[in-house]
Amino acid sequence: MKATRRLSITELLTAISLAGALIFAGCEGSEAKREVEETVKELSGAGLVDKGEKLKQQIRDLNAEDVRRIQEDLSRGVYEEE
């Protein structure tokens, strides 16, 4: 009975080690991994969040440019009172 128990524990450890190796190194850097990552991003909404953040940054950049342009115009006296 002890020999059978040792054999099954050894088989179990071998199976776990093999499964772990396949999981962690199976598709590293492959096209399949990239597709899975893209699908996860799409389903989780991370892509939309990234697009929203980019849009917010573009708006901030445009606002900063407008503020800079208005300040330059003020310093040149473009907006004088009549």
C-alpha cells in the first residue's frame, strides 16, 4: 500500500509540474497569447478606457494650446478695451 501511495504522489507531482510548465511557458510570445490578451482587453473594456484617456489628453493639450495662444495675444495687446 505504501508503494502505491508513493507512486500516486509521484505521478501527481509530475503531472502538476508538467501542467505548470505548459501553462507558464506554453504560448509565451506567440500569436495565440497576443490574441488572447487583445480579447481580454476587448471584453473587459480596457480598450475603451485607453481610448477615453487618449481623448482626454488630446482635449487637455488643445486647451493648453488655446490658453497659451490667448496669453500671447494679451501680452501683444490684441484684446484691448474700446
